[in-house]
Amino acid sequence: MSTTQIENPNGAFGYTALDEKVGQNTVTMLASGTIVKNTPVSITSTGTVIATGTSGLAIIGVASEAAVTGQTLVVVTLGVITMSAGGATTLGTPVIRSATTAGFVTSSAAPVSGTTVGFALGASAANLTAVWVAPGTLQTI
């Protein structure tokens, strides 16, 4: 009996984007306020999500779509997403919400609890960076 190996350089089922290859853990949440796609979000005491801005509540994930008050949106809580970078990011460094530009992220060697979005999957280019979303994680990988 012979064996056959099927090789697929394009990833499983022909997927080529990193987020499609490794997947994402997501939850559907109700928006409170205007939320821009691919920005960090926080949960409120009423269970809705808000755009995190430059300070505030602990980050629970990243909005994968835009929404306004009363609309539902999908929030990535673990997995890969492309985000706007407010500065240089370096592979493996923690990525935190920007302290100066709402909706942007930047690398940090010493993140403060509640500010971490995840880890940079490479250097930023054209103000964009791929991020492994893992909110609340403080150690480097």
C-alpha cells in the first residue's frame, strides 16, 4: 500500500492570511458609543463594550468591525488581527494601547496592567502591525 502526502503551501483550505490560518477566538458584544474597526475595546459595568481610547478600563479585546451604540460587533479576544501602530513595534514585544492616539497601539518593554492588547508579530510597516491579541498578558514571549 502506498501513501500520499498532500502539500498545501497556501495553508488549510487555501487560506493565505495569517488570521485565517491560525483562527481567532471571538465574542459578539453590544456597543456603547462609536467603535472603530481594529481598535482596542473595554467592557463596561453594564456588559457593553466601549472604545478604549488612550486610558480607562482594562482591555478585553479588539473590535473586528465598526459599530455605534446599540449595535452588536465581533470582538477578537485571542488570535491575529492587524492594527494601527502609533510607533515602531518589534517582533515578540508586548503591544499596548497608545497613550497619545486613540485606537492605535505601540510596543512597550514594561506594560502596565490593563493596557496590554497582545504581542507584535513583526515590525510595523506603513503604520500597521500584526498583533497576536492576548489582553492582560504582561510577560514577553
